[in-house]
Amino acid sequence: MFELASERWNLRRLGMTPQSREASTPPCTNERLSEDPVSVATMTTHQITLGAINLEAQNPATLADFWASVTGALPSPGGDSVYLPSAGPGGFAMFFQPMTGPRPEHQTFHLDLTVPWGSRQAEVRRLLDLGATYQWDVLDEFPHVQWTTLADREGNLFCVAEHPPTDQQGL
């Protein structure tokens, strides 16, 4: 259900409809026609998955402890880095390593975490109690999602989003 709403929103952002997307998508094939990128994009199944989200941190152990509390995973330190495995199916792993340079002035990437409809406020309170910092809410701009943007203990932004049931989305 979340994927469908997200897909519709992404298509609208690109000025497309599901029908126009299908019309512009080349037929899928398992045969590799050539070494060019177009043939790779036409494979039937994609074998790529997200292994881990890697973050540089001023204090990898402290940041890993924060995210372990967020996700429920158990940190696995190794040297000056910390691996945080997925807490379960559908979860995500994280890897924390020491900073190799100054932190960029503008963050170009952030995590969008989702929670069941009606539980965002309670989850945000829990995360604030764990040390997150409130940034802002986006509640009325899009009918298919509401979110709160927070920052972790080192200032990395992340969002906690909830998607209303399809019959309440007003799409």
C-alpha cells in the first residue's frame, strides 16, 4: 500500500501517470543485448538490495548506540567502527565509521522512516527521549503522507512518516 502511494506521488512529481510510465518503459528481457546501460535497465529482476547505510560520525559508538535504540538492533563494534545489523525482516543495517574530513555544510541525503498510521507522534516522542532533536513537521502539504523531520545526536536529518489508509488519502 505504501509503495503504491509513493509510486503515484513520484509519478506526479515527474508529470507522469501510470499509463504514460508504462508506455515509456521498454519491454523487459533477461537477455543482455549489449554493454550499454539501457540493456541493464531492461532486466526482468534486479539483484540489487540495500546492504547497509554508511555514516561517518564524530563518535561512531555513540551514534550507533542512538540508532540501535531507534531500530532495536544490537551494535557490533570492530576497531573504531560499529556495524548495526538489521533488527529483522524489512529492516536496514547501518555502519558507523570515524569522520574522514569536515562535515558538509548541507546534508544531501537523509533517511525516511515509516511507521503505521496514527503512531507518528508517539514514535517522535520516543525518539526525542532518545536524544533526537525536533526540526519541523510536514502535515498538510501532501494527502498521502505526514512526516516529522528530526536530527540524530550528530545533526544528521531523518524523517518519521506515516501514510493514511488509501481511503483517507484524498487522491
